[in-house]
Amino acid sequence: MELEHYKLIITIVNKGKGGKVVDISHHAGATGGTIIFGRGTVVRLLLGIGIEPEKEIVLTLIEDSKAQTVLDAIIKEANLNEPNKGIAFIISLDQVAGICQG
């Protein structure tokens, strides 16, 4: 049995939106997702005080055959084509270990 190739969808959204991205991914065919907390590099000033925007980075390991469908769903349903909503992209993976296919 040949194992399927995998890709990694990385989605970076504002704090509090990562769970929605995971839900969208699940409805589009993904089976998991990991949310990592981070900070953006753009510093906004509020009353002269710098504010670093908090972000959520969603990692979705997905079979190659489902990657584009899941990415398209994330872009559409999380409104990533609108300004300041986030960014998503796919990375091809050469090797993956630790995945149990049943």
C-alpha cells in the first residue's frame, strides 16, 4: 500500500479566529489542526503606545488530494481576501512521520 503525499496548510489569523479556521477545515475534509499563538510584526500605535497584534497560527496537515479544497474553503469562509483578515498558504512536504492511517 502506497502512502499518500501530504501538504501543510498554514493559516495566520487574528487572535480568537483560529478555532473557526479549524472548523472550516474539518467541514472541508481535514481531520485535525493545531493552533499556535504568536505575535505580528506590525506595531500599531494607540494614543502613542505601541500595540503588537496577537495572532493564531493554524497548522493543518492534509492529504495532497484534499489540500486545495480545504485551502479554498478557508479563504472563502474566513474572508481572507479582505484586508487584515489573515493569510493562508500551502507548503509541500517531502517526508512525514508519525501518521497512522487506518
